[in-house]
Amino acid sequence: MFLNTASPRRSFSIPININLHGARRRQTREIHHTSVMQEQERSQRCDGNGAEGPRSQMPTSSVGEDRAILLGFAMIAFSVLMFFVVGITTVKPYIDSCWEEASCVLPQTEILDEWVDCRGVSTVPCLTVTVSVTGSNESAFLQLDEDSVFLPNECFYLPKCQMDRKGLQDEVQKVKQWLDSQLKNSSLCFSDQRGHPDHVILSRKYTLRRVLFGLLWPCLMLGGGSLLVGLVKLTQCLARLSTNVSSYPAGGRRTSRYSQGKIYRLLQRSGTQSPS
């Protein structure tokens, strides 16, 4: 009886032990598999971060750089507008001007009896000056500058508009007396025999010096705006180059570490599978 009862126990102990060993092996394989999967996910995340690292580290333009670029383009736009205004008001009259230097003799000055209307407020006396150009027998009216030639009257001098008639007469008389002191004396003047043969001017209003001075400020503004935009773009380009250069060795270290970890995992997997 004792032997019969003992034998079943011994017979059942062997498969129970086998099942326990099999369950332990399965559990260790599942744990190893999950650990390998987790390591692969971590490595993929690291690779993804390593690939996106240089992109995320790429320098972005700051608010100050954006404002500097806008200021530069605004300066360029205003300089172009200034070029347009100066070109119409100064450069074009200078190019179209054909006044040449000449020598004039002052033979006569006269104050007209008929006064000239002054902006519909009052009337002012008109002082006319007749000169003769050296080298020609023709006489012409002397004007102050180029703009005075296009006035409807032939007056050399007109006082400012005021209601005091005696004060106007005294002012014109003073100018006439100074001109009378220059009678029969030759002086420098400018004539345009083709465009305005009946007029000569005392001085030129649109000169090369005035044109260059008018173009100076637009040129400075254009150069300043272009320089500002160029410096900002240059700093941004240098920042991009520096980040690209610094990202190359970091990427090499990441790939080498990833390849070493992959080889280690393969060796570990082969070592765990060989005993089974």
C-alpha cells in the first residue's frame, strides 16, 4: 500500500517541474522581449530627436532683426521717393537750363508809372532794368533768376505786399539808386539766346552744387537702408552656418552610439537564445 501510494506522487512530480521550468523560461523571454522593444523605442526616439535637433536648433529671426529689416526697407523706400522729388524739382530744371555766362553792361533803370497787382491785396511799384549783352547790339531785360523769367511782367525787383505806399516807393528808390551806381559798368550775367533772347539773369538758381546737395540726402538714406538690411542678413547667414557646422560632429556621435547599441543588443539576443 505504501509503495502504491508513493509511486503516483513520484510520477506526478516530474511533469509539474517541467511545466514550472517552461513557465519561467517564457516569463524571462517575455521580459527580455519587452526590454528589447523598449530599448528600440528609446533608440528611435533618440534618433528622431537627433535628426530633428539641428532643425530645432536652427536660428530664427528675432523681433529686433525683423524691425531692423523693416527700418532698412522703409529707408530705401523713402530714399526712392526723395530721388523722385529732387529729380523733378532740381535735377530736371538744371538739365533743361541752357543759360551761359556773358558780360552785360547796365545802361538804364526805370520805375514804371503803372503799379503791378500783388496777390489781389495791393499794388506795388515795378523796377525794370535794361542791359546790353557784350558782343551783340541787342538789349534785354535783366531778371533775378530762371524762375523770374516766367513771370508775366518784366520787373527786376518787386517789394513785398503792403498797404504803405510811401514805404514801397522808398524801398524801390533805394534799389534803383544802388543800380544807378553800377551804370556803364560791365558785370557777369547769364543769357540764353535760343530760349529767351529778350532776357538775361543775374544769377543761376539751379546749379551743379545745388543738385549734388539735393541728391546727398537720398543717397545717404539709400546707402544706410541697404547697409542695415545687408548686415542683418549677413548675421543670420553666419548664424545658420555656425549651427550647421556644430551639428555635424554631434550627429556623428549619435550614429556611432546607436550602431554600438544595436550590435550590443544583437549579441545579447544571440547569447540568450543559445541556452534554450
